[in-house]
Amino acid sequence: MKQQLKIAGFFLLLTMAVLHTAAQRVKRYDLYVTDTMVNYSGKHKMAIAVNGQIPMPTLEFTEGDTAEIIVHNRLKEPTALHWHGVFLPNKEDGVPYLTQMPIDPGATYTYRFPIIQNGTHWYHSHYGFQEQIGMYGSMIFHKKTGDSTFRKGIDNLPSVPVILSEWTDIMPHNIHRMLRNANDWSAIKKNAVQSYAEAIKAGHFKTKLVNEWKRMLAMDVSDVYYDKMLINGKNESQLSQFKAGDKVRLQLSNGGASTYFWVHYAGGKITIVANDGNDVEPVDVDRFILPPSETIDIVVTIPQQGTSYELLATSEDRTNATSLFIGEGKKQLAQPLGRLKYFEGMKMMNGMMRMNGSMNDMGMDMSLQQMDMNTVMYPEISGPALSPKEKRKQRQHKEQEQPDGSATEHAAHPASHEAMQDHAARERKDSTADHAQHSMQSAPAMPPAIVTLNYNMLKAPRKTVLPENAPVKELTFTLTGNMNRYVWSLDNKVVSETDKILIKKGEIVRIKLYNASMMRHPMHLHGHDFRVLNDKGEYAPLKNVIDIMPMETDVIEFEANVEGDWFFHCHILYHMMAGMGRIFTYQGQAANPYIPNPQKTIKKLYHDDRMFFLMAENEFASNGNFGSALYHNTRWALNAEWRLGYTGSRGHEIEANFGRFLGQMQWFRPFVGIEWRYKKDSHEERNMFGQSFSHDGKMRYTVGFAYTLPWLVVVQSQVDNRGIVRVELSREDIPLTRRLRGSFSFDTQREYMGGLRYIINRNLSVSANYNTEYGLGGGLVLTY
């Protein structure tokens, strides 16, 4: 009996120990989401904090744990959290209206999933624009003790989670509205307008003419002006616990909504050891660009005692930067990146674009970031920007160097394949930026050949091949966009215009992606890693984000192994909200219990790219009140204009129309409309077609179209219910200088208008105008 009791007691203790161990493996976090006030730029602004902090708390787990994350929503709006790059059941993925209903204000919601991977990941809100105003944070999965993949000298180094982000004082919904309305306030703030005056000064007047002849707006590499760049929530951070000879592993995540970061280190080389949470064979580089939502693990070394070295993260447009100093003592600065040569970039783009605004097929085999066409804009690679006078002096100097007096300047077009190879071959560092005036010591210039990371350098430490006998589903997507109207799409269709893409569990999905737009796009797949097919063959790297540069073609593939509805989208927040994405769904999958009415609920997800935006402008002038309003979404637009004289003899004109944008670049918009024109003592007039008309105060109904011509001139042709035809040519917002804008219009009813507007801020301008009906005047313009 005693023996039996001993055995029973032993098993009881063993059971309790097992249960206790299992209980310990559940790691819980409580996250309290609240509104807060922040001051990053000298102004107090609304933001969202989690547990009282921005970024959100770093969540740490060990592979084998079960994550239990309880979200307490204290906001006045719904929210939801997405676990970026994490393998989990679809119902835990955190995409509102797709994998779960949003967490209502005042509600509590529990996410629970096993940790079956390791590496650097991050998490963020997937509801509206909340990610932009504070809802992002690091998420670190540690390897298990004794893991066979453990790498000595890398995985045992001291590691520090680092999350990069940006801050703007303008609310993100308003930013999106401004982008949709082609408002160039961000360009003014960034000094990137590229006006005609600036073009003439830079010797690029012809470049500007050709650019607008091809109906393009100013050249830029990013859309939004940010007041501050942040690293772990601060503009400058310090890691003072390290000393000379120490190696430090930094687990970087780009939690920015739209900013690409150039990263380089004052202490020398950077060693890349992981990307998107997956180990890679170590590779040494001088710098890398970190796209929105990518993660990368790097190892840096502290070279000297008594010195802290700057890890400098600079926005791609080079308007702002943020710093992490590593080490203790005197600060050693990294070489700053010089201002982009926008007109050189514009000239390059002119050679790449067709007359209809689409990309030209130049026969360049570009992939995996191996050929960066923007090098023509980088002064540290292609040389400093030169004025026309400096260019003439340089040309004369070259001519004098030739024995026969002949010039040797090569005239290859910068957009040609040969020219791009030349730019890549002669990468060099220009140290013209004056950083020496800083009170701290300046770092030495980087070496002449700058080694920049690209995806072809990445090699997995273990084979990543997918099952050989699995069926393969091949898909091809062209990344498309329209900068003028800020519509981003795949194959010219936004998410709401397409059905879910049906895939089968067990098959391999191979996707070919071609970027036919002028912007980079970091494409992210939820719930899966994919192989990036490079020259490493069986050791192709695993990632969940692939950044695709303009004119690049990349191929990725993944095994369909987790059922559910999975989002695939551009991770630039404003591109995603404009419609650039698709949804993968598994054939025959079980219903998601968290989505009670999928057909009805999906329409709320589609609302993101169907959203309407308002733009309005009103000129209070001495000769009348003149204004316009535009209420539009991805495809449809309601447009209204008014001209109101202060007396009946000057007249009043109001017209409105509603139409749909057609074509890849949406230059064409047919419409139906109304117009009302009144003038005291109106008499009959004749238009250029010999037709009689009068401003008699009667409502007319119209049908017509608007079409954007070269030089961004809009021709609008319409006929009313009396048969009267009117054709108008006009252009608004001609960039004469950085802040001075011109406009004009004339029509077949012999009405002419010209105007000037000087921009004071994003909502206020001063103006002068002349109109054949209302005469000369001036005043203030309010813009919304």
C-alpha cells in the first residue's frame, strides 16, 4: 500500500510540475490604448499611447511560448493590432473586417497564439491611420536554449530592439486628403517644389518643360513631409553601456507609415545578420535602406575607447534624420547625406516615361534593388549638384586636359542601361556637406566605393526549398499608380474592385511583381514568409516584405499552409489606404467565427479605398468671390465652381458636374452637369462657333468631358440642353517659384482669366487676378 501511495504521489507531483511548466509558458501582456498629447516639434498634438508610451511596449517571447495579449481599448474609436511577420491562426492576425471585427471603444479583446518562430518582428494598429500617430512597437522572439540554429558570435551578442518612425503635426487623415488632392504643401516644406524659376537657376528649364509636357508633377521620392524622425520614440538616443571592442546587435524595425530610412554608421562597416525575422549569412555593407515595415538585424562594433559612434538614419528625401549613439564619450558623427539633385532625377524620369504618363519599357533587366536609378540624384555617388556656370567651367577644364583640345564628356542618357551601370560602378562619397561646424568631432568620410545592401546579397544559412511535388499556382501583378490623383493599385485595380484570390492549401504560390509606377513599394504578405528568388538558389532568403523599385521585376514564392483570409499589400500606409493590395483566401476553408457576416463586413474593408475626399478653395477678391470644390474618390468626382460678382451687372456663374475617371492614368473624365449664369441686363452674345447665348438666369443641363493634355492643361468640352457648345482650356497651380503659383483659362465664349497666388501657409494665400467679366482684383485665398 505504501509503495502504491509513493507511486501515486510521484505521478501527482510530476503532473503538477508539467502543468506548472505549461502555465509558465503562457506569457501575458496587458495593453491599454489611450489618447494622449505629445510635443515632438514644439506644438502639442493628439496621438495614441499604449501603456502611456510611444512607441508601444516592446513585447518579448521565447520560441515555444504562448502569447496572450489583452488589449483594453480606451479610445473613442475602434482599434485592432496586427502582429507583423508572425505565423499565427488567421483569426489572430488583427485586420479589422477581414480576420476580426474591430475592438470597440471601451471593449477588451484577447489575442492568443503560439510562438513558433524566432527573430525580430513588430506590431502595429491595422485600423485606419492609427499606426501613424503612435500605435507601433517592437516584438522580439528569442531562440530556445540549445536551438540548433544558434550562431555563436551573433545570437549571444548583447541585443537592443530599435524601432524607427516619423512624426507629422498634421493629422494623417488630412495628409491623405491632401495627397488625394495633389496639394504640394509637403513639397514646399521639403524645398522640393521644382518650380520653373528653380529649373532656370539650375539650368534645367528644358527638363521642366519636358516633364510637364509628359503630364508629370514634380519629381520626388516620398510623399509626406515629417516634422521629426524618431528612433525608439526620440530624435536622438544613446547606448552608453558599451565600450571599445564591443559588438552590439541592433534589432531594427521600420515602424514608419511611409518613410524609407538610409542607415549608416560612423564606426565603419555594418554586418547584416537577419532580415524580416529570418537569419541570413552575415554580409558587410557601408549602408542600407530600410523600407517601411521591414526589420533587419545588424551587428556594429565600437572601434575606440571614450567615443560614442553615431548610427544615422536619414529619411529617403533627406529632409530629416534621427541618431542612435553607441558607446560612451566623445560623439563621432556619421557623414550626413546631401540634398537630392531633384532636376537630375526629373531628367532621368523624362527618359523613362511615355506621353500617356506610363512607364517606358527600356529593356532593362532590373531586380532585387541591384540597380538604383536614383543614384543620379545622390550627390555622394554621382557628384554634387552644379550650377550652369560651374558646369561650363568643368567642361572647359576637361577640354583643356585633352591633348587635341577635344572634349571627352560621355553623353549617355542617365536612364540608359549603360549609364546606370556607369553610375553603379563609380559609387563614391562626396564630403561636401558641412558637418564640421558641429561642436562634436566629425567622422572621416566613407570610403570611395560605397557598398549598399541589396536583396541579391542575402543568403539563408539553411536550404529554403519548397516541396518539389507540390502544384504551383503562378500569378503576375503589375504595380500601378497615379501620382496626380494619388490612386495606387495592382493591375490598375484597387482592392475593392477585385475578388479575393483563391488558393489551395498545399500548393506553391509563385508571384511575379513588376513595378510600373514611379515610386518604391514595400509589398507585405500576412501570415507567411516567402522566398525571394535571387541567385542563391536553394538558399534564397525568406522574407515577408519585398521592396520593389521603379521598373523592377521580382519573383517570390510561398507555400500555402495556413488557411484564412490573408492581406497582401503595399506597406506605405497611404498607398494601402488608396487601394494597393489583394486578399488571398483558401479554397474550402472553415468559416471565421470572428466574422459573423463576411459579405457585409468586407464592404467596410473596401470603404478604405472608396472613401471620398473634399477639397475646397475660395478667393475673397476685390472684384468678386471665386471658388471651387471637389468631392472625389478613387474613380468618381463631383466638381463645382462659382464666380460671384458683388453687383448684378458683374454677374454670377455657378456650375457643377459629376463624372467618372477612365483609363490607366485617369486623364479622361466624362460627366453630366448643370450650370446657372445670371447677369443684370444680359444681352445675347455669340461664341466662337457662331452660336447665340445669354446669361439669363435659367438652369441648363450639360454633358461633356474633361481631358488632361500635355503640360497639364485641361480641356473641358460640353454641350447644354439648348445645343450650345463650350470648350475651355485651363490650368491651375503653375509652379512659377517655390511659393508663387500661376493659373489661366479661356473658353469659346470669349471669357479669359489669369491669376497669381502666393502661398503663405497650407490654408492661406494672397492673390491677384484678371477676368474679362469681373475685371482686375486681388485678395485672400482660403484653401481646405
